[in-house]
Amino acid sequence: QHGGGGGGGGVVVSAYAAPEVAAGSELSSKTDVWAFGCIFLEAATGRGLWEGLDDEQIARRLTAVHSSSPTWGGTPPPDLSTVEATSSDLAKLLSDCLQPSPAARPTMQRVRDELERVRGGLQESGGGSQDVSILGRLTDSAIKRLELLALQPSADEGG
């Protein structure tokens, strides 16, 4: 995990922080969705969203993404081609989780529901390839973790 900020009142920046957090906004369930997308992307591809960047570069990228939301502000969006080759549904879900605008991100309940749907699709595809098997296990693990959290809708999710 990357940390940053520097002395006293600086914003702490993480490789999993949502763009709005880097800009000083409060944490919300939508920042959790962003972090989940970053972690799942890293687990699925073996590469972090900001792979090879130091804290200062990450902070600049996050600020650029935040200030130009809903676009990526000249910053390359995540490369989901590895995931796309195995499951276009999972690639779409990750893309949704990593939307620059918090309002465009799904709720965690929708993420869980979509993971269930993706898991069914991966099982139907036969699970013969190593990539399908790995993504299937990763999806199962994510669903179990979300169930353990017993997520309740928060005020910013409208209920």
C-alpha cells in the first residue's frame, strides 16, 4: 500500500484511494467500491492500478482524474484487457467500480449481485482454462468476503 501526505494536515493518499478522497472529500460507500475495484483488479491481473508510480505521481493522477470527472483527465483508464479476455462481464463490473465519478459507481450490493452473476457465467463456461479457474476462485472469495461484512445500505446509498 502506498501512503503519502506528509506532515500534519495533508491528505493521506493510497494506491486504493478514490479520486475524490485525494481531493479531500469524505469517505463514503462509493470510495469503498473504488477501493474494492482496485484490489480486485490487482488480484485478477497481478498489477495495481497505479503500478510503478510513487505516492506523488499517484496523488497527481488522482487529482487529475477527480478534477475532470467523469473522464480520466488524460490519465489512462485501467487496462482490463486481461480480464476482458476471460470475462467481459467481470471487466464491465471492474470498469463500473473504477468510474471517476462516485455517482457512476455501483453500490456494494450491486457489486455483490454482479459477482454472483459473473460466477454463474464462469461456471457455465466450463472452467477449463486456468484464467477462468483463477477468476472463478477470486470471484468466490470476493463474494464470501462481502457476505461476511454483512453490508448494510448506508445513508449515501439512499437507505
